[in-house]
Amino acid sequence: MDINLLAAENAIVPTRNLNLLYIILDCIFLAVYIGLLIWKKRYSTLIFALFGGVLYTIVDFGGFYLISHTRTVYINGELQGAAGTFWVLLWMSMSYGFTNFAFIWILVGKDSYAKYWIFLILMWWMICPSISELGGEATITTSRTTGAYHGWMGVALIVSYLILIILLMRKSPKKAFVNVLYLCLIGFAVQFGWEFSLLVNGIRPMNEASIRTLIVNSCLETNLGMPLIYCIFYFWRKRFNEDMTDARKISAAEAEV
């Protein structure tokens, strides 16, 4: 067998096949989820989730499409230019960036309604593809090659966790400010959740590299940022409560009691 052909068959090339109804339904879900966050005054979660969507858009369109040229978008079999690619990636990045970062912030912050917030996200990831089948065949295809940067992602993950572990080891185990295993599990779980839902629902095609794509992406792509995300959370919560009130005022009031 041709070695180059075998390597190509086993390359990690995340692909999604979906239709317009999927995008419409997902936008409605995001609007409802945002409404629920506002209703329950989860303003910090909302801000962080929106930040995640913007960050994913910058990375996906700016990094993967414009710089590394590893992202492609097809609509009705036609390769899209910058404009068509941008709008598809804007939705996709805002959708998964928003839900990923909301998922992380809720669990890191141990939100009192965490089981409801997480259930809504996981349920939607699993059920939306089935509902979208009512919209007909998939006419939108996105794909991304990862060979150009997965190695660097692995380096970033090792370095970030190493720095965090060194900081933790400077303190007594009883005074550790975060459970590094719990943090890693969150990073793995959030990526695995939507990667798995895409695969089992046929949005991401099953092939020789499907399981490898599922595991490697789940280990790397969100997890590498978890130490930095926790640092953001740690310092944010010193300044703001979840409803954006001043956390320092409450701390000062408690100290006077």
C-alpha cells in the first residue's frame, strides 16, 4: 500500500456536512440560551461566552482560513470565497465558541444551576442534527486540515499545564487553588461532547480517522487553553460577582462582620 495514501486516509481533517435549517435552529437556541442567562443574571457567564465566540471567529477565519489556508467551505458543491466562508464560520465559531466557553465558565464557577445549563447544551448538541433533517439534504460542507498546527497545540498544552502545576506545587496540597484533574476533565469533556454529537449524528462523516479525530481534538483543542481560562476566571471573580456586582464590596462587608 502507498504510504502517502495511508497517511492521507488517517489524517485528521475535521469535516461537517449540514443544511441551512441546522444553522437557523442553532441561532434560535443561542438566542434562547442568552435570554435565560440574562433572566438569571449570569452576566459574567454571558460576557465570557460571547468572548469565546469572538475568539473562535478570529482563530477560525483569521488563523485557519486567511493565514494557514487550512479551512474550506462549500455550499451546493461550490468552494466559497472569503465572503461566503466568513458568514459560515461566523455562525459556526459563535455557536461552538459561545457554548464551549459557557460550559467551561459554568463548571469552573460551580454554578448552582450548572446541571440545567449543561443539560441544555448537551441536549441541543445531540438533538439539533436530528431536527435539522426536516430541512433536507446537507448542502453546506466545512473542513479543516490540522497537520500544520496540532503539534504546536500539543506543545502549548504541555507548557500551560506545566506552568499551572509548578504554581500549584509551590503551595501545600491543601491550599491548592484549583484541582488540575478537574480542570483537564472539563476541557476534555466540552470538546468531546460536541465532537461526539457531530459524529454519531452524521454531521461529521465516519471514516478511518474519525475516532482518532474525536480523541485527539478532545485532548488538545479546548484543553490547551484551560489553565489560561482558569486564570481569567480567578482574577475576574476577585473583581466581579456573577451578576457583575463588585465582589470587593461584598468581601469588605463580610470582613467587618
